[in-house]
Amino acid sequence: MDKLQIVGGKRLNGEIPVSGAKNAALPILCAGLLTAGDVRLSNVPRLHDVRTMLKLLEQTGLKVDQDDENVVLNGASITSLVAPYELVKTMRASILVLGPLLARFGEAKVSLPGGCAIGSRPVDQHIKGLRAMGAEITIEGGYIYARTDGKLKGARIHTDMITVTGTENLLMAATLAEGETVLENAAREPEVTDLANLLVAMGAKIEGIGTDRLVIQGVAALHGAEHAVISDRIEAATFLCAVAATGGEIVLTNTRTDIFDVALDKLREMGVQLTVAGNTIRAKMDGRPNPVSFRTTEYPGFPTDMQAQFMAVNTIASGPSRVTETIFENRFMHVQEMNRLGAAIHTEGNTAFIKGVERLVGAPVMATDLRASASLVIAGMAAEGTTVVDRIYHLDRGYDRMEVKLSAVGADIQRLK
């Protein structure tokens, strides 16, 4: 099992290209199931989760041609409507094949999903919405069995909670349903918008893109299209947290500043000097960061996927801070590992209280989930001495060669096989 060895105390300086967004790429890949035409994608990140999703799609019969960050999908010869446990167990986003398969072929068998152990993320809202559209769904032996007589029917669906993958699944299903579907309380994340923009390019009729109310007029069939996956706002903010913790000056390229304003505001509050020009961000940091408190919530609020990374910076800030996690109940598992590095954090329920310390000291730590992995890398880069981060397969699920990108701007970080 690979590990990362980090010698801390190195200031960062240089340019980092930001990859395509994992959370946009995964549903977009599943959209290839909706048509027999070619879906040509660019800026697809090179991630373990993307490889897993492509393997899952290929076993349905979807044809996949990949050249670096370019992927061409063709769903003219789908032969299997099953998403098996062996492929689904490691990645929650696998549930996103359910809506497309059911809408186009009237049937699907999908294993209940896995992923990071950061809390319960039930698929009941997916099932509720598809049932409202006329699907018959049962759950047996760890599998979701879904079928419909003929086509799905348009419906008005109000989810009980804001769910990103639920919105994406129902949105894809609605594009081929008969009549009008209205999704109320829809997720507004940029990654949902990116999927919707691809679907429109494929011939879907969608109104309200970017809002919490999506209106979809079903069409008989979708066609192929070309689309570039949006830049990964979480990766970009992670690198900005790294320079906030270590000091230095970096330039991010291939980024989008309009989709993570709240994180940029918090970075400025921390003392990071940010200069935005087109699709680049220049970030300069001198001195100890200021503490920032925040509460995670759905977009456009502070993203839960950035909570751990900002907490890492707060551990060495010049005062106390407070972080409240409202999305996932188990997303403080990195706290114990950060305290091994000398951080002073204690939790009460869904709130973490951080007392900034003057220095962290390197130690062996263990990653527990994707974003926790990134936070431990940041903490290790800020610490004195050597930190070894174990179980970095979590990191590889969502970051495209993080150690290579950070090494290129001055970090002392290497992968141990």
C-alpha cells in the first residue's frame, strides 16, 4: 500500500495546473449511457475513481476510447444493465448509472454503493424520485432492482433534502421521460450545472439550470455531443490552502474563480493575497495565517469537501477557530490524526474547536477518507520534520498526481511504494 513521505517547512513557489473536476466527470461519464451517439469529453481528470467508473461503464457494453484527458463514449451496443458489487463497492458515484439505464432501457440492477466512510449517504431520495416517475423498485441482497413498463413518466419531485447525486440521477432520467419533470429542492453545485449543460448539448430540454428548480421536458432520444469538464474547484482550493499553510507564491492555471467564491473569501480572511486574472489565480502568503471559523452547507455555502483542508491551516493559525460540519456526521476523523502532529483540536458533536499552535511536528498518520488525506498532506507540509501519510489510496481517488504537482512547486514530498 502506497504512502506519502513529506519533509515539512518548504515554501511553495511556481505554477500548478488544475485538473478537471472529479465530481463533475463521474456523472458526465454516466451520461454516455443515455445515447447511442458519441459523447466526446475533454479535461477528464486522471483519477482512480474515473478509472473505476470507466471500467463499470465498459462492462455494460459502453465503448470507451481514452487518450490522456480525452474520452470518447459510445452507447450504441449496451449489453448489460447490471452494475455489480465488485465495481460499485468502492465508489458511491456508481449509483449514477441507475437513472440513465432505467430511462433508456426500462430496467437496471445496481448494487448499493460504497465510498468514503464519512457518514450515511442513503439513496432513498433517488428511489423516491424514480418511483414518482413510474418505476417499480425493490431492494434485495444488496442490489437495487428497477424496471418500468414502457417509458418513465414526468413528475413533480421535491426531495426531502438537497442531494447532489440524487439531483443528477433524476435529471438524467427525466431527459428521456414522457412529459414534464420538475425537480424542486435541486442541488445547485457547479458540477450539477456542468452535467446539465452537457445534457442540453445532447438535445435535452432543461430550464432553471443553476437554480434549485429544474424543469425538464422529456425527449424521445438524445444524441452525441462534445463537452469539456469544468475545472476542479476543490483541487484548486486545496492547493491554495497548501500555500496558506506553508507560505510562498503559486499560480493556479485552468481554474474557475466564479465557482468557489466562499472559499476564496475565507482564504483572503486567512491572509492569503489573491490576484485573479481570467482562468488563473495568483496566491501569495507571508507569515502565520489568521484563524477562520465557518459552517459547511450546500452550495453556494462553504463546501464540506473543503472542511478538512481549511482545518489543517487553522491548526497553525494565530488564534482559535471553530468549524461546524452540517453535511456528514463522521467527517472529523482527521482530527485525531492532526492531533498526532501536535494540533490542538477537540470536538463537541458536529463542531470542532481549534486552538492554533505555533508549530506542528512530523509524525506517521493515517488517511481515513479522500479529503482527510489532502488535509494531512497540508499539515505535513507545514510541520517540522518528516510526516508519513498512510492509506493514500483515498487521495488517489480524487486528486490527479497531487505529489507530482506539489513537488514541482517546491514541496519535499515523495510516494513510497
